Amino acid sequence: MNRIGDYGENSGPVAGVTAPVPTVTASSGSLRGDSSLLGGNAPLPDPDKSDSAVVPDPQYVNGQQASGNLGLYLDFNNANPPQPVRGTKGATDPGPRTYDYEKLNPDLFAPPATDTGDMPNSMWPMGLSHNRFGTGDGAGWARQQNTEVLPVATAMAGVDMRLGPNAYRELHWHTASEWGLIMKGCVRVSAINDEGQSFIDDACAGDVWFFPAGIPHSIQAFEEGCEFLLVFDNGGFSEDGTFLVSEMFLRNPLEVLSKDLKADLSAFDNIPQNQLYIFDGTPAPKNISEQNITSSAGSISGNASYTYHWSQQAPFEVPGGSVKILDPLTFPIAKMFSAALVTIQPGAMRELHWHTTSDEWSFFLQGSGRITVYAAPASSRTFDFTAGGVGYVPAAQSHYIENTGTEDLIVLEVLQAPKFTDISVAQWLALTPKQVVKDHLHLPDAVIDSLPKEKTLLKPGNKNLTALAGNGTAF
Ligand code: MN
Ligand code: MN
């Protein structure tokens, strides 16, 4: 008997697992078989002597055998190995697979029974994106999510960018508008607008910038480097498709450059011969006023400012966590970018809701969570997320974000809307005549009477997500 493949986990030791392997009985040296192996010619196999697809002694995690409609979060981290079973449905998996994917995506592997129909994928981990390195040594990198990898995300795209100490994202502009959240470190940003007004500011982790389409800008890290998240208002946007100052100089006749900048041809002897992209720079002077240059039009400030020091806004505390909103009501230059930074405690969730006219692009900054997307008329799917993951929910489709981990979940929701708003399911039912709600859903009076007339944003919950599997309570 020769092994012709290696079934089961493709690498790494997993206690207690003996993966069945397919076998062959012949040991011919020929590359192909012959017509004697065709069905009808070949001898019948004996199932009793062939491979078994039986998985001996499968192990199930807490909540896995509870009703599929209950849809409890299944923690597969200690499952050896996880099995695609929920309630009475599904079956063990004796075949080839990589356990880590399934441990990270229990709701794809063993979906709640409420997940029905065809739904587009709504999840992309930045950890699966190609990382493009900067041109300078240690200068940085960027990886992106757009419709190439997440086709449903048509309205927004995202980039995760790292700049090393004093490194630049080179002077550039693009056809999409850019909203940026600094995740680590500090930067100096500069830009000018089409009125000839200039802008320069320093910003640190938790702060936001916005550059409208076509506005040229630069970003330089301070000496400890930085990492930031960019969101663009075009799902097909590619970070590799930006207009670069280096390329613009390379793509015009030197005679024209000489005339345009009123300089001798020799002045262009040392211009870069390749794009700079992300490259090492000289340290920015501490005193920002040394770099503040203005025309007669003056500088950009106040409501026209391209930055918002969001880190200095205190979170709005609610039971289950906290929320901070940044939208054009307070950051007017970012006309259609409305964001919520949501901290969700273990067991709690961002309440069931939808956004009336905007898609939602979300980014998981810390922890782990899950989202069920419901699409009209009768489909839904549940997706699991961990830090560095992008989520996407099309306009009007209902969703929640449940913390499935043991630490606070921090997630950013970004809309293309002039104001951050949502329709809360609980508030909707609270503000609908009681008789109407009762006639539709047959909920007990006590439940309808206690629905919150004010929006709560989050719902606290039991840290034990499988408590309902027994006689416990979920909240
Ligand atoms: Mn940019
Ligand atoms: Mn939302």
C-alpha cells in the first residue's frame, strides 16, 4: 500500500488525530493507467477493504450540539480538530484541510442554521493581502483591500500602511478621496488646495486626516515610525494607482520642466530615476512653523482643516462599551465620510441595525467578533473577524457586531454619508404601535413594554457565549 496523498492537517502536530489516507494497491511504474481501469472493465472494489471515511471519536466544543437556530459562537481554539457540525446537521470532516482557517472562521465552517441562501463574501483579512515594500531600507510597506479581493465592497477600499522612522509616503494625489486613521505613532501631513491655501499639521494615534480627491499631500513619520489605515471612497481604488511627484517629473520632457520651474537643465541631474513610493527621509523639524509656507491665500484651518484630532475626543460611554462618532457635523471637509469607533466589551454587541443608504466598511482594530449580514429577501451569512480584518455590509442590510473574545473588541465603522446614523431594530420596534408589533412577531407583552425608546448603540451580554446551551441566560 502506497500513500498517494497526505490527508488531514497539512502540518503541525495535533494530539489524538490519525488522519485516514487514501491508498493504492498497484505499484506500476507507468505514468498513466490503461483502459482496463475504466468502470465496467476494472474489477469491482471491495468497500470493506478500502479506505474508511469514518472519523473516530469526534470531539465537539461547548454549544456545538445545541440547536442550530440558537447559533451560539463556537470556540474551536481547543478543538482537536474542529468538526463541521452544528446541532444535528453537518458531518465530521475526514478530508484534507488546515485547522487554523476553521478555528478562525467557526461560523463559516459550522454555520448557524439561520444562515440561508447565497451571499457574497463580506470579510477580508489584511493578513491575506500582498504586502508591497517601500523602496528605502526599513522605510515601510502597504497592503490593501479592494474589489480585487472583496468584490462586494464597491463603495470603499482600504489600505494598511507602515512608515519606518522619518520615512515618507511620497508626495502624491489620487482620483479617490482619502480618510486616514493613525493606529500607531505620529506623522506630519502637508497639502495644498486649489485656492493656493496650504496646510500642515502633526497628528498621532487615534487622529484622522482627510484629503479630497485630487488634493496633493505628503505624509512623513516621526522618529518612532507610524502605521495608519486609509479608506477610499471607491471600492476599485488601488494604492498602486496614485499620481506620484517622482513619476510626473520622469514623464515630462526636461525642456518643459526647465521652463516650468525656471531652472537650468542641470538642475534635474539628480531627480529620482524611479518612483520613491515609501522611502527614507530626513527628520522633520520639531518646530512645525519652520515648515509652514503660505501664499497670499493663507493657510487652511477651522472647518476647512484636513485633520481632526479624534484621539482627544472622549468616548461616549454606554452599557456594554463606548462609541465615538466622527462625521461631517464636526469634520466638514470629509463631506461623505462618517465613522464610528466602537469599543465592545466581552459578551456585548453592537446592536442589530442597518444604515439607510450607505454601505459600511469596517476594520477590526482589536479583539475578535462576528457579524451576520441579512440581505433581502431571505438570505443571511455569518462572518468571523479578528484584528486586521476588513468587513463590508451593503446599504440597508441588517447586521450586528458581537464580541466573541475575552478582551474588548474595537472596531471602526465607516459610511459614505453626511451623518453617522443607523436604524436600530430595538428602537424601531419600541416606537411602532405595540399592537402592530404583537400582531407581527407574537412577542410577550413584557418584552415589547421594555423595548428602549432611545437608541442604545450597544447591548451588554453574558461573557459566556454558550451559556444558553444549558439552562443559563444569555444576558
Ligand atoms: Mn494619499
Ligand atoms: Mn453598522
